Amino acid sequence: MFRNRSVSLVIPAYNEEETIRQVVEEFRGEPHIDEIVVVDNNCKDRTAELASAAGARVVAEQKPGYGAALMAGMRAAKGELMVLTEADGSFRARDVIKLLVYLDDAGMVMGTRTTRQMVQQGANMRFLLRWGNVFMAKFLQLCWLRPAEPRFTDVGCTFRALTRETFTKIAPRLSATGPAFSPEMMCAALQERCRIIEVPVTYDRRMGGESKHSDTFSRQFRTAWKMFRTICRKRFLERSAPIAKTPR
């Protein structure tokens, strides 16, 4: 619980048997988390078995993709507050409190992996990838400069928190199944006039496995192109919720 609100942790997983047990056990030690939901996204290894043994509730999602898995996990989660993270061990449970604290002031709190002092040695955040995220985040920021004036430095960070109310508002606007789901969530929240705050989080090297979206330059380019198209679609082809009028 966090300030009398229940908290669910959602972890999308595809063949993460090398790391899932350690990740679940670490986050189970975080006192504010009430439940851990691991989404088995067509795993062909022992991910589901190991996650369950470590104390997580496992739900299955057959529709492939990072976005599809996160949507299934958020729909299955019981908490009033939801924290999203990765199954590879690159994020630390001690940073959960950073995200939760700011939910008093925002509907969604984003982690950013682009603060150089918070990127640990060996983490998958090389120069090109880090500045690519910054560039795309600034493009998104520019698109919503009016009326939201957001401040972003990362569009690909899974580690984030949101309220149940925010999820209910943005869910109908979410359709991406792959890595473009990350900026799509940000755009959808801005479309619904939700306040978003970004905070630096520790970004560590993976405990095992390899990135499905950023391990090679070609994958990085394809992911960036999908994110760019998604941001443009959300900003220029979809209507935002009307600005609420202040009562006189």
C-alpha cells in the first residue's frame, strides 16, 4: 500500500527464465507493492513457472508484443496504482518510491534512463541510443508544447507508474502492440489532459538475455521509426479531449 492505495507491479515477459525469479524476488521486498503480475507473452521456456514460484501472479497473453503484454497486465492488475517494469533486471526496486510519490501530483510518472549519472556501467544505453531517446522525447515534447508544456528526455523507458483512473482514460486510445506502445501511452495521457512528470531512475545492465528492440542498430532504427510514426499519428490525426473549462 502507498498512502492507503493498493499498488500492483506489472512485468511483461517473453522467455525471461534467466532473470524473472530474481526480479520478482527483488520487487517483492519493496514494502509498498501489494501484488506482482507477470504476463506470460507466449513464453517457450520456464518463465511462468519460475515467476509463480517466486510469488508472482501469472497471466497469459497470446497476442504477441510488448504493448499487448502490458495492456493484459494492467487489465488484470487489482491495484489502484500500477507500476510497470522490465523482466530483465535493469531497473531497481528501490526506485519504486520515486514514482509513487509523484502520483500525488500527476496521473502518470515516467522514469528516464538518460540521466548519465544514473546509468550504470554495462547498461544498454550507449551514446547513440541515449541521444536517440532524448531526440524523440524532445520531438514529442514539442508536439504538445501547447497546451501541456511537458518535459521529457526518454520515450522508451518501461519503468513508470500510473493511477487506475489514468489507465481507464487512456486505454481506449492504446493500440500499439510493440515498443511504440511506450510513447503511445505518453501521447494518450497528454490527449486526455493528464499531468505527466518525469524522474531519473537507475538503469543497470541486464541480468541476462538480450534486448528484443535495441540490441542492434537496425532494430534501434526500426523501433525509432515506429515511435516517430506513432507520435505523429497521435498528435496530428487524432483528436484530443477538450480542455476542461474552469468554473467561474
